Amino acid sequence: MGVGKVWLVGAGPGDIGLFTLKGMDVLNQADVVVYDSLVGQGVLSKVPASVKLINVGKRASHHTMPQEEINKVLLEETLKGYRVVRLKGGDPFLFGRGGEELELLKEHGIPYEVVPGVTSPLAVPAYNGIPVTHRDFCSSLHIITGHKRAGQEYDIDFEALVRTKGTLVFLMGVSALDDIMQGLLKAGMDPDMPAAILQKGTTADQKRIVATVSDLKKEVERQGIETPAIIVVGKVCTLADKFAWYEDLPLAGWKVLVTRPKNMISRTAARLREKGAEVLELPAIRTEAVEDKTRIRAAFARMEEYQWLVFTSPTGVEVFFREMMEAGKDIRSLGKVKVASIGEGTRKKLAEHGICADLMPEVYDGDSLGEALAAGLEGTEKILIPRAEKGNENLVKLLTDKGAEVDDIPTYQTIYETSELIDERKEIESGNIDCVVFTSVSTVKGFVEGTGCEDYSGIRAACIGKQTKAAADAYGMKTDMAEKATIDSLISLVIRMKAEEENKER
């Protein structure tokens, strides 16, 4: 194996929507990911399961690994022939010490690329309604590190900064807020100059305090602030309330955990983010085709015998058609068989394969599907149900009670999984999650299996149907159920849950 390559990738300020397309493409092809503590959880949730993970820490004054060691890790992993992604919060070259990491690579002739990231001095003010430049207020922008070595004075020319009359953005300066404000005041800045501190911008914990240079520290002591946060000084801060937009979104300020099979998460997560939620995508389950294909292959060989083909999930549709192609069959082998779908998501997946569902119940669950199908049976029909290993047993009973012959064939199995990068249990127990979204009984069981908490009574659960709700109820969760078993209805439910929570607090 030859020498590999390093990509320095900026992960952005937190919101995964601000992670670049190139960054995502590079991440998906990585063999090794070297990441630090400022990388947002949304981005971390997208790291492929197959990669080697190396956590190097790095958060204000706390380093899991010294910078020199990080440089060596990049070199050593690349010399093994790996594609190495150095995932850094924000942008690699803006106070990210990316230049230092390249020096050792350059010295040893290691190939590398830099993938810039959306940086917090621009993104965080934007999410708080503060344009860092505005021709009525300023003509320049200055980004300064607020970090200083212990026991040393700031190497900042405060007088020069004041003379620019531009917008000033200080990074890593929360612990030195008073020193920075005093430095500006001593350099001649107007005590009434607007100033703001912006906490955890672009995430559900976003918070801003707008005051003046002379009283910002006092307001921070009164209202409280958490790191990471940035400090903005300039007249543009007065526009925050006027131009604020993030908090107007219906799910702004809520962190929602989505538990679905990994290949089915994106649409749900995207809809929640569209409404302002910070979404943590942690698949509680994954699906794999069963190893023994004997029964489904036999069914393919006699498809003309079946009057009905019944699908109970989008995954079931995908697996069925994949297995059919591998068996040397195509859509023509379905003949005149009628097709039943459990719900809208499954119906749409069938349509992708050129199939229009002949039957779909008004209520999207197994019992309703069985009842709707049984109502039209004569009692002589033969029915094929290719689905998960552990499905709704009552569905089959409803059909056989009517006299139908049912081939209930497992085509895939559900496997519970957890995240190596994000401590789900800690997130739950620390109260960081406002709502967990469940779309099936198996996601509830996978979530419980993965978190291993002793008490789930503090969990607010948004459930897609009555069986899913019953599973969450069994663990003592505070559950609500969508009016219909659709993603749109589920999103509406989460919005309603947040509104109810806010009304209680008033």
C-alpha cells in the first residue's frame, strides 16, 4: 500500500446544514477520521461506520492530545496508505491551527487538500440577525482571537481596532470578556458602543445577549452564558432584534433525536431542520437481508399462484425488489398479482419501482391493513407477505381467519445499533434532548437497547402510530401520537408538542 492523503475539512459552526457538499463527499470516502470536540454532533452522526476514529479533543484550554501529537497522528495514518480526514470545527485555517498540521505533512511530502468550512464569525451572527457588515454602520470586519496564554498580556492593538470603526468579532474570549471590554474602553471606544455575546450559535442552545461595551459583562453575569460563544462589537449589533429569524421558526430551540434505519433518516431530519430544530440523527436500527433466501426464491418461482402481494414497510419493498433482481426476475414476473401497502411511505417506495398499490388502509398500521384486506377476500386467496423477521402477528391471523393461505416470509432482519461518536445515554440523562421521534416499534426497542437508561420517564416521545406509542409507553415515556402515520403528520405533532411545552412554561 502506498502513501495516503490528508484532507483538512472544516465542519462548520454546528448546524449540519452548513457543512459543505465537498466536506460530506470527502468524509464519505475516508478510511480514518481525526476529529475534535468542536465538531457538531450533526456532522459526527454522518461519519461512516466503517472508518477508524481518533478523538483528539481540543476545546478551549482543554486538549485531549497536544497539537504536536495530532500532527504526528496525521502523518502516521497517512504513511499507512489511508485516506485521512482531519475534521475540525469551523474553518481549518481560521484559528484552527490548520497551517501547523500541514507543515509536518509538507516536510514529508504527504499529499493533502484543504476543504474550507463555514466559519462562526460569519454564521453565528447571521443566525442571530446580526449582519457583520452594513454600509450604514461600518466598512470593515475584524476577527480576533480572545484566547491568551496564561500569565501573559494580550498581544492585541486595541487602539488600532477602535480606529477602524469596523465590526469586531472575538473568538474564544468568553473567559476574558472583561479584559477585552476594558481593553477597548481604555483605547477610547465609546462606552455606549453596542456589543453582543452569542452562545452556541446555529444550534438549539443558541442564545444572545445584546448590551454595550460598558455593561456587557454585567449582563452576562445576570443572564448567564455558556461556551462556546463569540463576542461581537459594533453598531450592527443593534439590528439583532430587527433581523432575527431563527427564533421565529416553529421548532427553534428544540433538539430532536431521530431514530430510524440509517437509509431512511434524511427526509425526516430535513423536514425537522426546515422547521428550525437541531436534529441529532442516531439510527437505533439497521436492516440486513436474511442469509437464507430459500423461501423467497421459491415464492419468486411461483408468483402466478398469488392473488395478493402485501408490503408492510418501505424497507420490505426495497429488499423484495433487490432479491427479485438477484434471482434473475423482474417486474414482469409479478403478473396479475394485486399489491397492498401499509401506508404512504411504502406506497411511495412501490411507485419508485413502477407499482401502483391496489389497497392501502386509512389508518397506517398492521391491524388496519389486515382488516382492510380481509374485508375484500373470498377465502380462497393465496397471499405473499415479504417482511421483517418479527412482524405484526395479528396481520396474518386476520387473513387466515378469513380463509386465505398466507406465506409470511422473512426477507430482512432488524439489528440494533449505537453511535460510537455520540454518548446517547449522556445526552438523555443530561436533559439535552427535547423530543425523540419514533417511527416503528423496532426503533423504540433499538433506542432503549442503545441507551441503557434506568429511567425513561423524562423522555418526550413523538410516535407515528398506536403500536409504536404502546412500545414507548411500556418504558414509561411521555408519549404523543401523530394523527396519521405519515412523516408530515409526525412533524406537525412535534411542532404541537413544543407549543404545548412553551404554554406550560408561561
